[in-house]
Amino acid sequence: MPDKNLLLIAICVVGGLIVLLTVIGIVRAIRKAWKNSLIGQIMDGVKNEVKEGKVGPEDFKLNQALATPKSVSDLSSALVPQINRDFPDLNVSQMQSAAQAVMVKSLDLLMQMTMGGNGDTIDRIQTQLAGCGIGVTRSLSEELWHRVEAARSEGKTLVYRDVIVHKGGINAYQKSSSTVEITFQYSLQCLQYQERNGKFISGNRATPTQTRYNVKVINILDADRFAWEDIKGVGFTCPHCGAPVKHLGNDVCSFCGTAIKTVDMRIWLVDKLIEI
């Protein structure tokens, strides 16, 4: 009888081991399949980000509204004909692309310059933005520089990562005695947050922020009524006598009477960048 009991115990133990090994095998297979799946890879990536301190609990306050790109108020169909009547040689599509490039480059400069670096100046901002295919006013460069200085004074880094522009269009077209202003509106997304000494302090490092920007582009019709600092870099002169052209809306030089083609991308300047 004792031998039979020992045999039963042995059978139970072996059976239990077999079941345990089977369960372990199944668990390992599931873990391997999960790890190789897209969701598993994403979760491993997030786990590593958390481990390295790049992502924290504050990054997972998901807002479903943020997943949908914001709409833009695009009045291009109504405004482009008006612009073409006033400036028949102007390539509006080219200007819209250039204004978008200034917007994206401005965010990049804010991030670069608040991360630190030597030789950062207002003039560097002006030069970098001018490389986008359209000029910028001095006041825009100064505004961006003030934001850089304010962030630096607080030890902050302004981060704009993975910028994607979804839509763009003409939002407004206005004329005054001294300027013509075209406002382009863009919807974009990016990982937008702030750090101090490499540590997260605000924003969201995991969920892209959906936002809109208005980019205002001006044509200076009358230099006497506008800040000279904003047009001195334009260098627009009469092709015949070389006299400076201050009233850029005129068709002839006020000094020698030579006909002047005033529609030139040099006299269109990005003046404001406004997040709305």
C-alpha cells in the first residue's frame, strides 16, 4: 500500500511539472509574440523612455481632442482673385510656402537657441529666416529673440519636435495707406513642451499638440509711414538712377520717372507669427 501511495505522489508531481512547464512555455510564447508585435514594440519604447527619464506620468494625460488636426479658416477662393487683381505678377502659392517655411524655421530656432549656443543674435535670426525664400521684418526677429532671452533667464528650453503642417490657406487680405497685409493660417502638430536643466517641467512629450498659427506677410507701400528698420534690408532701388524707392506702390521712380516693377518678393516681408 505505501508503494502505491508513493507511486501516486510521483505521478502527481510529474504531472504537475508537466503542466507547469507547459504553462511556462505558453507564457513565454505569448510574451515573445507580444514583444514582436507593433503594440509591444511601442510599449517597450515607452518603457525605455520612462526608465531614462524622458517620459513621465504627466505625458499620459491623453486628450482625444488633440488627436484631430485643427481646421483652418481658408478664404483663398475669395481672396486670391482680389490679390491677383492688385498684384498680377505675384505667385501667391510660392508666398504661402515661404511663409510656412518661416513658421517652421522660427520654432526650430526657438528650440535651438534656448538649448544654448554661441553667437546667437537678432541678426542671426534675421539671416536664418531670410533663407526661407522671403524676407522678415526686424520686429519679428526681435520678438523671437525676446522669447529666447525670456526662456534663458528662467533656465528653460522651449522644445518643438516632429513638426507636421497639416493644412494652410489665406485667412485675410487687408490694405491700408502704408501696407498691404496677407494673413496665412496653418494647422500643425508637434511635440511641444518645456524643460529646465534637462528635466521636464510642462507640456506633453508623448502626445502631439495640435495648434494653429497665423503668419502675417506685409507689402510696404509707403516707407515714410513705416519703420525704416523693417525695410532697410530690402535694398529696393530704381534700376535707372539708383535712387532708393520709398513708395513701393508707385509705378515710376519719384526722382527720374523710370518705370518700376514693384511686385518683387523682396518687398513682401513676414511680420508676425501668432499662435491661435
